[in-house]
Amino acid sequence: MEFSTDTLNRALELARLGEGHTRPNPPVGAMLFTARGKCIGEGYHRKAGENHAEVEAIEDWKRRNPKSKPDTLLVTLEPCSKPGKVGACTDAIILAGIKHVTYLCTDPNPKNRNKAHDALAAYGITCKHLPCEEAEALIRPFAKRVKTGIPYVTVKLAMTLDGKIADNWGDGKWISSEESRIATGKLRERVDAIMVGAGTVRKDDPSLLSHGKPNPDLVRVVVSRSGRLPAEAQIFMDGKNRTLVFDNPHTALVELGRMGMNHVLCEGGATLATSLVELGVVDEWLTVLCPKVIGERHIRDAAVLGAGKLKDLHICLRV
């Protein structure tokens, strides 16, 4: 069966619904079709311990289209062939009577990698790998943790045209635009943890939560060598997401990896970002370049030095 670009995008869209919620598993989407190409079931992995995407798609078919006959399964990641917290997906595929399986990237976990083909072939089910760069990118954080034991690290910094992330008094709040802050909030919806340094907590008292759709699975992480943090800070007093404190970034990442965290977003300022770079653990660097010049002024006075109607420029670099 040939899949259109729209169909592939839909499978990826389903998978992305699980980002930030599936740890220690990766986000996965699946679609089930008849022999004539009609989609009769969709699903995605919502949370570890719950159904995988393949089973969700099969259950969706049983609920909505029980009289139709499944033929082909499209899934963004190679189906697992070993049972974990739930049964093996290859077993569910066999029981559903599916004849063909196409997956968009292989599983980086050696327990499952390249094993679905043999497990399904034993029952006459064809299993095809259709390489997809977007699907590979989607599980990049999971792949890094599986291979190295530590999460994928994205560093995000906002800076002005004169290269400053704060003024001479240490005030760095609201350098970027409202649009950029909304974009950052959406990124927080998709990661497992957000990491900052103690200075950020002391100066800005951030919530470190998404400004839009809440992510109850997000973990807040503070790196503080001294451990002296304001007890009244939002991250300790708002009664919302869990907050962890570590004395150094290396220990933090090792422990977060052990906890199954796949993706960590660092918004903690230049000191923490520099430490992560020196450790050699940064995978992605996101710079928001703001069309402003602070110079020697307080940041609250710097807006008048903005460059006309220019918008923030987002620069993303993978290393």
C-alpha cells in the first residue's frame, strides 16, 4: 500500500500528541487501513503503562468500524516484539488479523530493534520499513537516552542584537516578545523536564509551566550548588508540577535519565547553558534573537531601542 504525504503527516501528528507524556517510552502514532486504503482506526501512545499506539488504533477500529476488515497498519515506530508493562504489539497485530505493517523508523532499543519483521513473518504478515526523517526526529530524545543513559538536551536562550541575555543589573525578564514566549510555552508542553539555575529562580520566580495547555507530567528541575533557594518560590509553593533540586547539571541529567526522562529543556541562563556545553551534552540550541539593544540601560527602558517592526528570529541548531 502506498501512503500519501497527508497520511504520513497524520500519523506523525498523532504521535506528537503523546510528546511529554510517554516517558520512558517514545511518542508513537498508528493508523489502520482496509485493503482499499480506507482508514478505519487511529491511535497514539498516551502514557507508559497504557496501550501502545498499535493497540489504540486496533481498539479504535473495533469501536468505530467493527464490520470492516483490517489489512494494513501504519506506525511511526517499529512495533515492539517483547512484552513490557503491556503486551507485545506484534502479538496484538497478529490477533487483529492484520496482513501488512509499515513502520517509519526502527526502534533504537536493542531489545526490539529489527525484530518485528521475524515475529510477524512467522504468521505470514509482511513488515516493511519506510524511512522517514520526521519520524526519526520525533524519537531522537528517546534514542539518545536509550543509547547514553542521559536525556536529550535542548538549550533555549533569548538574546538582544548586542548579545545580551540580561541587563547590567541581572534583569533578563521579557527580553523576547509575547509570540516567542507563547512558542516557548508550547515547547514546554512537549518535553519531560525543564531545567534552570538557582539565579533564575531567585531573580525571576518563574512557574516553569506551559502558558497554554497544561502538561501535568512536566518536571521542574533547579540546579543550585549551594541549595539556598527561596522557600516561597512558585515552583515550591504553587502545588502544581513536581520540582527537583540538584547540586550540579551532570548529576541532574544522570538521575533524570535513570528516571526515564527523554527530553530536557534548559532555560536557565548563560551559566547553566555554559556548564551543559562544557559537559558535551547539548543536542539542540535554540536562540531567540530579539531586535533590541540594551546597552547600558535597564531592560525596562530598552524597548525604545527596538528595531522598528522586526520580529524575534528563532535560530535552531542541532549539534
